[in-house]
Amino acid sequence: MARAFFLICAAAFVSGCTATPWVAPYERQYLADPIMSFEQHPVAARYMNHVYEAREAARGAEGGSGGGCGCN
């Protein structure tokens, strides 16, 4: 009885690992909509990310390179 239960649970677990995409190719345009972004101003967000990377590069926070002084 326990073996049958284990096999059913294993089959259910393996069937969840299928390779089919959850989102169809024609539906991906909705995921790339600008309303889905976290920032309202992407240019300003990119600049602030650059400043953050320049400041924190000495500690390795974002993976950016530099001395931490903010100069390019």
C-alpha cells in the first residue's frame, strides 16, 4: 500500500517538471508591457543603478567594477 502511494506521489511530482512553457509565444507581449515594470522612469532607474554600482563596487554588491569613487 505504501509503495503504491509512493509511486503515485512520484508520478505526480515528475509530471510537474514538464518542459512545456507556461506562457504561449503570442502571450509574451503582455509580459513585456511597460506597465509591468517596477520603475516609472527607466532612464532614471538605470542612472541610479549606475551610481549604486559605482559606490558599492568596492564591496561587490552588484557585480560592477570600479574603485568606488563614482568616476568612469
